[in-house]
Amino acid sequence: MISGFNSNQLPNLSAINDITITSKTSNTNYGGSDLLNNVIIMPNGKLSITDNAVANKTIAEGTTNSASGMGAYFYVNGDAKSNNATIKNNGFLNIGENRNQEYKNGHWVDKPLSEQLTKNKAYATNTHLLKGGNLWTGINSVTKGTINEGGVLNEYYGKVYNSINTEGGREYTYSPVVSSNSKFNRSYDYVGLQSKKGGTQNNVTAENHSLINVTNSGYINKIKSTDSTINSNNKGTINNIESHHSIINVNTGGVISNVTATNNSIINNNNSMNDKNNLTNSILNANSGSKADTVTLNGSLINVNGTSTISNIISNNNNNTISFPSKKPVTLNSNSISGDYTVKISSNLNNFSTDLINVKNGISGNLKLNFSGLGKTGRNTLGNGIKIINNENLSSNHHITMTKPINRGILVYNLKNIDNDYYLQSSLNKVNYINVYTPLALSDYSLSNTGSLYQRQGSFINTSKHDVWVKYNSKKQNINDGQLSSNTLTLGYTFYNNNKHIDSGLMLNLGKLDFSYNSEVNNTDAISVYNYTTIKKPNYYFDFVNGFGLYKSKINPTISNETESFDSKIFTSSIETGYLFKCHKINIIPQTQLIYQNYSQNSYNLVGYESDTKMDSVKQNNIIGRVGININRDFQSKYLYQPFIQLSVYNKFNKSHNITATDINVSQFAQVKDDKTWLNVTAGLNVKVSDQSNVYADVIYDHHNLNELIAYRYSF
């Protein structure tokens, strides 16, 4: 009803005040120059103004019934104007003409706007949308100063100015609408939807956890965002972004440009970031396939999460970081990188996969490379190594370093500049060389214990008697610039003879070895047991030796206070033969000998490294041949004595075996000097002091060192 009047016979007055519109009100259309003040539209009531009519302080009352047609409806058409309207829950304010439709192919579709040109311009100013209230803009409409407190502002056509959205209010801007100066506080902005093309918004302000979405050809020019989130999707474009502690998501098809990000803002770029962009104390996540033009950093971080392109990266200070956090190798492509950075690169040294920086026009400035994600142990690099930076421009106006070398178990990796490209190259930690040389040192020691028949038992052996004997041998030998020193006590017992030409016995070797290299020492206790059997004829002999040795080693590396302990075992088998020629009183005995060694060493942990590292087990088979000649003569004075000299040439037939540490071949780094052929000269004297005993002593030249041997044998 209309207060004070019969609603069926309204007078034509210049101003109509205090109107209440219900579903039963017969006249709800006003036009001409009607002026309406303080109109209340009840649920299911409808008010329409057109021509030059004006409605002031209209209230569309709310209802909880959201069914179509149950709310209060307010239509403003023609050149009519609404001032200070309040639209409550499920109420509607429609500004301007609706788009005409036609029925085609079974669907209602919008006719072209060119078929509905109008000079009319409906206005709505200072509209107040409460929660659940709705405002719709139509053709040629103008909407100014909407305060949207939880309602919905639908912008289909026309122009919208100075809207204020709070309390979860939503503003939708569709093409061809141009909206200007919208503000969002704890509210939502949609410039386009998946099913509707977006319009244009200028000079947007978003704060207090607001959400801005631009999609489907929507466009925002100039937005200031504080503590909010901005999304650009599917051809949505946002230009001139001022971001303070906000999140900017550039999703598939989205485009942003000219971003100024401060105060811990985060940009997640999945597509395009154009023009000049500045980050201060902020983060850019460059995701797979993304592109950016120029990015200037001030105390900021770029995370290269996938292979992406940033044309120009500029650092304004030395507090900027380029990081590659992905576990998978990715590439950063750039035209130029200038300024100072810390670059965090992930390189898997086990399979040589790595992140890569690819720069076309060159690098200027200082890059400090910090490596992570290195794999458990690493492998030896091949060729130039693992390429980290591909610098297509040969200019050298840059300084690229590692924050520190990479120690990965037995290997150390350093950065190498090769034609202005940068590679990781591996080398062996030299402190571990003693571990590499130990198998060779112990094998050579075992060979000296086996020796030849004359070195073992001297001369004047009576095959019709049993023997007990003791021998002491002092040995020094240079092995790969290291020094092997050993002292060995041998106890022997010939327990069998057939009183003719065959004897057999056992000997026990107790040894102490010190193998030193680069101030590190391998202390080894050795024990070995040999069986020997000798067949002697007047003019020739055969000597057979089989033995087993156990070696317990301890190494105290200089890089750690801990000890490395391990065991080694050597099985030896030897066959030697010689033939006696007499020339006057001189005995000449050509000799030949074949020796087999089976060396095995257990795996053990290396100490003092940043990652778990071990020497792998070692298994080697050595075949060594010797040819020689023994020349001696017997002299009779008070005692029977026999000086002799024995010349021998040894040859190792097998190739050197690789020593590995955590599956890494370290022999190639250590350059193991394993002599294949060498000369051995033994000069000695045998003295028979009685029928039961004799003494013999040798001086042995072997591997460029002199060694001493002295022994005593007693026969019974």
C-alpha cells in the first residue's frame, strides 16, 4: 500500500514519499519526472522506474526464501536514477536494459549489442548491498559508489565506479563492462568467469585477505594489493601490480606485467610475467614452462621449480638468491644475469643429473654456487665434468665460485671454468691414498715371505735329517711414494723326509708392518702359515710352497680421531725348479718360479667424511713369474762356507686391479704404480758351523731397496 493514498488512484504529484510496495500493490511502475522518496519494497514486491524518474532511499527488504521471484525487485531503466538504495538478502536491483535474446538451435542466446543500441543511461549511486543482496548492471548503465557488505555486484554492461566491497561481498565484472576504483576488504572480485568473458577494471584496491580472480580475457589495469591473493587465469591479464605481503598466482593462460612486490609477497608464475618487475624482500616461484621478461631483485628469492625462462635477471644488492629446490633437474634459461647472487643448485652426483643455468648474452657480476641434493656417494665425473652453467657469450665480466668444495665420500668436487662454461669435476681426496695402496703393499710383503728356496732355507740341506730353523727378515720398500717397513720372524720345522731326496715342513711367519703415506700410517699385524715340500736330485730340484696369511690393519687418518680397521687374507701357491751345472768349483743353477696369490680384503667404513663412505671389498688374483740364476761356491776352512749371488727378474702377468670406494674406482686418481717387471739381487753367505747347524745371511736388493735376512738352522 501507499501510505495516505488509495493505491489504485495515485495523484500526479512532483514528489511521492514513504511508499511501501508489496506483491499486491497494483501500480509499481513510475516514469516521466516522478520523484520517489523512502520507498520500501517488501519480499515478492516489484518496483520499476524509467524515463527520468528518480528514487531516493529505496529499501528492498530481505527474505530467507531464495526461490526465483520471492525476493524484492527494483528495476531502474531508461534515464531513471536510484540514489542511496539498500538491497537486503535475496533482494535485487537491476540497472539498465536487459540484453535481448532469441531462440536458436534449441537455446536462448543473446542478440548482438548492435541490435540494441540505446541513448538511455540508467544510474544507480550510493547503493548499499547487504549480505545476500544483488545488483545487476544492464546496457548503458552507470553505477557509482556501491557499498557491498556481503552481497553480489553483477556487472554485465555499462560502467561501474567506486564500489566498496566488504564482509565477503562479491563483484563480478563481465565484458564489455569497465569498472573503476573498486575496493575490496575481506571480499571477492571476479573479472570474468569460465563461462563468461571478463570485462575491464581500473585502479583496484584489495586488502585484508581479499581474493581477486581475472580470467577469460578479463583485464585489470593497476591494482594495489595488501594481505590478499590475486589470480590470473586463462587469458586473464593484470597490469601494474603493487603487492604488499600478497600472493600472486599466474595460472595457465594468465598474464601479469609491471609488478612491484614488497614485504614478503609471493609470485607463483605458471605462465607469463611481462615487462619490468621489481621484487623487494619477496619470492618469485618460476614454475615449469613459465616465462618472465625483466626481474629486478632487492633482497629477494627466485625459486626455479621447473624449466623456465627469465629473460633478464638484475640484482640490486648482494642479498639475492636463485634457488633450484626441485629434486628433478631443471633448466633456467636467460638472456642476461647481472649483479650478485647466491645460487642454490641441486646436482645428483650419483647419476650426473643437475640443474643448469643457460645464459645467452652473458653473466656480469658475482655468483656464489651452493650445491645440495648431491646423492649418497657420488661418482667420478667424465670428460669436462657436470655442466652447471652454459654461458653462450664468451665475455668474462663475471666471477663465479663455489661456497665450498663438495666432499662426497672418497671424492671431492670443484668448479672448473672451461671456455666460460662451468663444470663440476671430481678428484680423489689424497688423504685416502694409503687405503688405495694397502692391497699392493700387503701383496708385496706376502711375496717376500714366499721368496725362493735359497732365500727361505739357504744351502747345506741334508734331506736325511729333520730341521728346525728360525729366520729374521727386515724389509723396506717404496710403494707409490709411500714407505713399507716390516719385520718378520719365521719359525720352521722340517717334519718329514724319506732319507733320500724329499723333505716337507711347515713355517710360521709373525710380522709387523708399518705402511706410511702422507703422514698417515697403516699398522698391520701379520701371521701366515706355509707348507713347503722339496724334491732334490743331484742335478736338479723342485720346490712347492702353499700358504695362508691373515693381516689385521688399523689406519688413523689425519682428518679424524677415529680408527679404520679391516682384515685381509692372502693365499699363496708357488712352484720353483732349478738345474745344477758345475764349472770347475763353481755351482751355476738356472731357476724358474711361478707364484699365484689370491688376495681378499673385507669392506670397511672410512671415517672423517660428510657422508657414509666405505672402502669396498677387494678381491685380486696375481700371477707372478721369476727367472733367475744362482751362482755359489763351497770353501773349506775351519768351517764349510758358501758365498752365493742370485739374480732374478720378476714379472707380474695380470693387470692392476681397480680399488673402489663406495662403488667409485679410485685407482685412476691414485695412479697406483704397480711394477710389472723388476730386478731382485740376493747376495748371501751360508756357513756350516757343525754337522747339525748352519747359519746363513742375505742382503737383498728389491724394488730399489736393500733388505736384510739372517737365519739359523739345526738338523737332527
